[in-house]
Amino acid sequence: MTANRPFPKTLQLVHRLEFGGAELLAERFAKRFGGGGRVVVACLDGEGPLAERLRTSGMAVADLSRQPGAVDFACVRRLRNLIAAEKIELVHAHQTTPFFCALLARGLFRSRPRILFTEHGRFFPDRGSRKRALLQRLLLGRDDLVVAVGESVKQAVVKYEGIPANRVQVVYNGIPVAASDAFDFDRAAARRELGVPERAFVVIQVARLDATKNHRLALEAFRQLAADFPSALLLLVGDGPERARLESAAVELQLSAKMKFLGSRSDVRRLLSAADVAILTSLSEGIPLSLIEAMAAGLPVVATSVGGVPEVVEHGVTGLLVPSENPSALSDALRSLANDSELRTRLGNSGRKRAIEEFDEERMFAEYAEMLGARLP
């Protein structure tokens, strides 16, 4: 397959443009390949906060207004009409439902437009649908592409979506880590702006406030840690449906004075510079961008050993892995880092090296372009 032709005119199809890993990657794809109106973005379930940022960058964003229920065929028709009106050559569907909608919109004529399905992660607990899997196998075209962001995600796609293993390629998520030296933030200034004492031991978690991210584990482990380290502080970056519940839990656990809910932020790298350790307490994960960003910033990380996390974090080398739903194990890992600045430095340096070598977005973009037989713009 030649790589001399231009990148196809693409529709980036997502659920909603939230500050999540799949959505941020869709935004980066749109900006990387969207010159000259070559990319349109469509949302199934409302636009979300990233929509205006994309429009400011010159991208067209469409809301397909999907209604609740098994299949919204009116939404499928709107998607089909958008594909035709924009002369779309490639639909890049992020996650399973957008992929299924794209297949239905194209129908049995399986050659145009080509569909690229990227699966970023799985629901917890993971369940498949035999009917959906059969339809997907029927509607998947010979030239369509299926990408999983990690080996564990690939296994789930094969098991639950009925797609043969030889049709699923693994392309790791990436962020602009090669340029991260340009983000040399002033740690002391960042702490002052956040009202964080200079000598505090700061733990940060960047994740949507969703049940799958299991922030309750972070709060329970942090309560144990704070008993030994009264100056410890927990920063939660992100927003979502669990916020009110977590704020109540913070009061219940008497942590209100020892933690800050910072909400959705566009300055995550600056916030990371104020921290000593980054954590991720998820019940299920694909290849989490938040861990890669923390590693690129030189922070040691502690994460639950679920999904694709062990593909990102090498235990004892680039960070520490703990069992899921075990607050004592998480607290012990944080305590070991709080007591050992040399360990923090060693893990942070190794993590940054791994992020640069394995998870740079230019490598990711090049792999996608090669799959499509197109040249990078």
C-alpha cells in the first residue's frame, strides 16, 4: 500500500466532546489532520465542552442528537446524510457505539466510506451483545480497520465484539511528550496559585469523576496516608456525575481540609508540576492518557493493576502497581514514596524516559497514516 496519497477527508465520530481520553485523542486527530477542511467532528450525544475549542481551531462540529433507546434510526439517518453532504471518505469512530452507528449508517454497501474503529477502553463490568457482534461482522468491510489502544483492549474487542483477532491492530495512545520540555513550569508558583504549602506531600489524580475511576478508593487510601503525613494533600482534577457523592465522602472521611476538587482543567501539565505523585484508581482502563502525561512530566505514578495499565507502568521501574479496590495497598505504596525522595526521582525519571520512547503522539499518528496508506500532512 502506497503512502503517497493525501490523508482522506475524515469524520471523527464520538459520543460527546468531554475531557476524556478518547475525546481528547479525537480532538488531536482533528487538529493534526484537519488542514483545509479535511476533518469534520460529529457527536452522538451532545457537543460537550471541547466543541467550542475545536470550532475556534476552524473545525466543523455537528450534533447528531441521538435519543435514548436501543437504536435511534433517525440519528443513523442524520449521520448518513452528514457523510454524504461532506463527501466523507473515512469515518473514524471512537468507541463501540459510534462504530456500530457508523456501520448502520453505511449499511450493506460496505466499500464507502471506509470505517476506522478505535476502541479506547471497555465498560466495567464488560459485557458483550451477541446480536450486535453478529451485525458488526456482517457489516464490517474488507478495507475497514479496527484498532485497539492496547493488548488488553484487543482481547476484549475479540471476545465481546466478535471481531477476528487478525483484524485488530494495536496502536498505543500517544501525547506530545517529545515537546514536553517546553512545559517547564515553576513548581513553587503553581503551588502558590493553588494554595498548597511548600512542604506538603501532594498526590494528584486526573480523571473524570465517574464510578469506573473509583475515586472512593483514592479517598480511603489517602485517609490512611494522612494519619502518618498530616501535611499530605490530595488534588482531584476532573468533573463528572460522581462529584456530589465524592464531596459527601470527603466530609464523611474528614478529608475536606486535606483535598481540593479542581474540576475540569485545561492546564493539567501545570497542575502536575505542583504534585509529588500521580495516582489512578480505576476499576477498568484502556491505555490511560493521564498516566502517560504524569510520566512525561517526570512524576512517579501509582495505579491499580487493571486493563492496559500494566502495559504503561512497569512495576518498580516506572511506577508502582497495586490491586484494585485495596485501599491499604494503595496507602502503603504512597507511604513508601512519601518516605523516599530518591525512589520518587528514580521512578519519575524512568517513567519520563518510557513515555518519550513508547507513547509519543507523532509515533501514533504515523502508525495510523501507514495503516491507511496515506502520508502525514
